Amino acid sequence: MEYTIRKCEIADLPKLVILCQKHAEFEKADYDPKGKEEGLKEALFNENPKLFCLVVATDNDIVGYVSYNFTYSTWSAGDFIYMDCLFLEEKARNFGIGEVLINKLKQIGKEKNCVNMQWRTPQFNERAIKFYHRIGAKGKDKICFFLDL
């Protein structure tokens, strides 16, 4: 598969919202696309971005994305890079693109002097878990809680 990985651009936002919806469906989660394009535009493209995103682009489409941010770890007393989402459409899987995206984030984290990289995946996503173990990641059994505000 011919593709490039590049920073998300404002023109990518409508497709990014579609990919977010597909990602949510894959993870058996609810997703309402209403207002997401505007919210992502504000988070990604303001003067002090809260979120960063790389997209996997083909000649005429975007087939995947990885989003991330930086946060601080009390225990490590240092910043870490947090991979919020990694998603590839089915047609873009099994080409090694996921590993390329992870390696790009590792490089970005090292450049920003991060102590590590962290992320979550659902327990039922066995394919991803096997992939993460294969690249040397270690999992911790924790339960993720959400409290609506």
C-alpha cells in the first residue's frame, strides 16, 4: 500500500471525524459526531494545541490516524507522551503502518524528553494487544473509569 504519514491538516478534519466514529464503533463505544470537527479544530490548531495528530494518507484518502498529547507523571516526575488514539481502516491493516506510527511517536517523545509513552486499549482487542507485546510494550491491569461532568 502506498501511503505517507503527515501532520493532520484542517482540510482533513471531516475525514478524521469519520475515522473517529469508525474507531468508536470498533471499540464498541458511543460516538456522536456533532460538534467534533469544531472541537478538534480548536484542540489541534490553536496557538497552544492540546492535541496532536498524524494521519495516514493515500493519494486520495486518509485511512488512519494517531493522536497524542503530553502530560506529566507524578511517579516518574517527568513528562510522558500519551497516545490517545491509533486507528487504521481495515484496508490499511497488515502493512506495518501501526508500527511505523508507534515509532514516530517514540521519536517525538524522545525529542521532547519524555520518560515513556502510554496508552490504553480494550481488553477484547486481542489483535492490538499481541501487536503491542510484540513491539516490547508491557501492559498493566487497570480499570478505566469515566465520570460525566
